[in-house]
Amino acid sequence: MTETDGATLPILYQDQHLVAIHKPAGLLVHRSAIDRRERRFALQMLREQLGQRVYAVHRLDKGSSGVLLFALSSAIGRSLSSCFEQRQVGKNYLAVVRGHPPLAGEIDHPLRRHIDTSEGARAADAPAQDAFTRYRTLATIELPYRVDRYPSSRYALVELEPLSGRRHQLRRHLKHIAHPIIGDATHGKGRHNRLFQTLFACHRLLLACTELRLAHPVSGAPLTLRAPLANDFYRLLARLEWTSAVPPQWRPDAEKQA
């Protein structure tokens, strides 16, 4: 079950060519061999909500929330997909990770392409592709709970900017630098995930796409699409006393101030 049951998808922006929604955590973008039991998908829900066909132009992981962009025609869909492939779309994410990363840095770590199968995702038989992610640490905390061999556990709020668009790039890159995202059952650390479940009743991946920046596919005008953090994500940050570290435009109250 997802938080979308019985609800419509929040629309962040819509015109005659495209529509952007705030995808909730726990919802697939479209049907996948990995989750054959799922019956609800953002693509299907938005089509029913708008009463017309929509075309997915990029993807968000099932566990993440935030800005998800669709085209309203196949031609616009091809144009937008090309923009993503050619790295002409700026993207920002927020995540809670294990440990205290450096204040800022760039991860340059090639990744093999992943393919969905009925047994899960597997690496394709092809050379690894270049993959780059910039990050910035916004806040840190040390909690007085033993999880690993240390008497306390460290966590951080980070802003992420993927400069390429590989499958599960952010989750895999953060694992690569030993700062996995909390709530990541595949690339994360189960003991830290369970601590957040126990302390904060947090059962989601703490990763959200907060902003996309691109040129409008028809007018060429600059277009910025923002999704303030979901309420459950923001409440957790409040428990950690991190809300002041969140850029104002990505806080839930930004919608009221706009």
C-alpha cells in the first residue's frame, strides 16, 4: 500500500505540453519486472487523473519522493527525454546519510547499467558508464546510540546534484563513498535503517528530488520545477533539528509563500 491510495497526485506545474507532479515515496513510476505485485503506478494514476495520455520522460526510484516530469504528447516526450540524456536538465536532491561526509565534494565513479528482471536488478554485460555527482553537507548530528562498533552514530543531511543520470546513481554513489542513504534496503546499512525505524518510525528511503531546471521544450524559456519536502521527511528533519538547514524554497511552507 502507498500513501497515494484514494488520493490524487499533487500537480506542481501544468501547461498544454507537460505536467510535473510531486511523486510520493512508495510509488513506482511505471510497471516494472522487479515489482510484479504492484497495481498502481504514477503513469497510470496521472493518466486517469487528467483523462489523457501522459509520457514518462525520466524516473525516480520507488522509495524516493519529489519532482517527476511527464510530457503530454509523444513528440514532447522525445524532446524532454533527449534533454535528460544530453544532461541539459539540472537536478537537486536532499538525502539523509550515514556518517559525516566532507563539507563538499564530487563523486566520479563509473557505474554499470542495471536491467530489471523478475529476480531483481542485475548489471548489464557492458562496460561501466561515466557517472558524476556533486554533494554538499548541510547539517550533521551524532546520536547517542550504538549501531556499529562505536558508542554513538553519526548522520548528515546532504544536498546532491547528479551531473549524469545513471540508474540508482545517487544511492550507489553514496554507498561508494561509505555514506549510504538511510532507508536504502539495497545499497544501505540495515542496522542504521532499523535505528531510524525505531527512533523516528521512519520506513521510507530518505531521498527526495527537490528541483529540476530545464528549458521549456516549446518556448525555450527557463523552467524551474520545485517540490517542497514531503511532510514525513520534513517532520523527521525537525526531530533532528535540521529544518533551518533546508533551503527555504524546498521547505513545505514554501508552497504557501509562493
